[in-house]
Amino acid sequence: MIKYTNQFLLKLEDLISESDYILRYEKGNFKAGYCLLKEQKIMIINKFFTTEGKINALLEILRTVPLETAKFSEKNQKLYAEMTQVVVG
């Protein structure tokens, strides 16, 4: 179940911090609200987004970019499995 709270956003940020990707919040006029630099493994989210917008952008990225889960903690492996299967309506 997706909860649009700061605590859930922190969980997603923690999950990404255990991956090979770097998450940054910056201003920009990204059409999708985010920019993904796959070669440099950087995720950039519009810093002016609401919490809900940031969460939706991160979930969309998590569904499109395969992450190496071997280094994830057990709780983050479970969260990642849940997030890559849930469909946002």
C-alpha cells in the first residue's frame, strides 16, 4: 500500500541510497518531473514537487530501472519487491 507521507518518502530514499544510484533534488523543467542519467547512475527529481509528486516520480523510476538488490538490507529488498509490483492508479 502506497502512503504519500514523508516517512514513506524517506523509506524510498533509503532504498535508493543502498543502490548504485545517486538521488538528487534539484530545480529544473523536466517534462516527467524527473531526469534519469542511466550512464552516470543519477536520479534527479524536481525539488519543488510535493511529497506525493516526489514519491510518484521515484516509483516510476523504480519500475523502469533495474537495481542490483544484492546489497540491499532485508527490509529494503522487501520494499523494492513490493514497489516494483504495485501499479499506481
